[in-house]
Amino acid sequence: MAAAFNMNSSDIENGKAMAGISYFGIIGFIIAIVTSRENRYVMFHAQQSLIPTALFIVRFLPGTPGFVDGICGLGAFVLLIIGLVNGFSGKVEPLPLLGELAYNFGICKPENSNGE
């Protein structure tokens, strides 16, 4: 799948640390964007990290019912763990269930997508 995103092995190898760091909430996302904007591997994972971060933020909206809070919390935790493992290990895979939504952010898209 790395070929679909026009990533070479040096981008992946050089970006593993920042890709993993991008999953540490908004601060990790900002650090990854600021330090590694030219690395498509890091940008792919920064884009993917926005989904679990958004789920985590939903938990704190006023009036959020308890069951939604629990589902969003558990979902965010699971997706963050999967993202951390993928980022630090060099995998180019969208997060399960919601990872495809991240392509709408337009940070890093496959080369054969309609946007490029």
C-alpha cells in the first residue's frame, strides 16, 4: 500500500518516530506537521491521528450521554493503539472502520485518488 501513497522506504524509515508521535493528541499532530511536512509517511499518519483525537474530544462535549462517552473513549483508545503500532512499525494502513474518513482531510491521499 505504500506505493499507492508514493512513499519510498527512506520516507518510512526516517518518519517512524514522528509518525508514532503524531498519535499523541493535538500536540503530537502539531509536532509531526511542523517537523516533518515533506515526509508523506508522517503526513499519512498525522492525517489518520485526527480521527481518534476527534473521538476523544467528543467525550468532553457538554451533554454527551454516558454510553456515547464510553463508546468514544474506548474507540479512541483502540484506534490510538493501532495507530501507534502502525506508525512506529512502518505500516501504511488506514485505521479500521474510520480510517477512510481521514482521506477527506486532504493532508495525504493516494496517488490514484480523485484529488490528485
